[in-house]
Amino acid sequence: MSRREYLWNARPDEVFQEIAKLLGCAEANTYTPGWFEKRGTAIANIYSRMNEVEKKNLEIEMDGARQKGYSQDVQRRCVQL
């Protein structure tokens, strides 16, 4: 699992907030025109703003997800898509 994939699946609200900033709108979701093209940039921006402790904690979260799989909430959301 990549960092990009993990952030997208584990923190979609945060990613959509960043997408909204990039698009210059109040909020964004999958119905917002142009959202998909901004997704990678939004995820990169979120990661670049993290300090070293946050990045380390993210790696720990990712290791846990690799071993145990995604949380029930994330799995449920993926099934609904």
C-alpha cells in the first residue's frame, strides 16, 4: 500500500478539504468538477505539511494497516463505492 493510497482511504475528509482549497471552493466531493485531477496534489500537500513526528506516526499507521488491513469504516466505505 502506498502512502498516497493510505491517505486517500484513511483520511478522505482531509483530502477533500485540500481539494476544495485547490479548486477555490467551500467544499469538494466526488461530484465536484475537477476533483480527481487535484487528488494527487492534495495528498502531496497534506504530506508535505506534516512534521517529522506526524510522518513517523503515519508510517506506524500504515504498517498497522498493512498487517491488519484497513479499519472497518474504510472497508465499509470502499464496498459502498
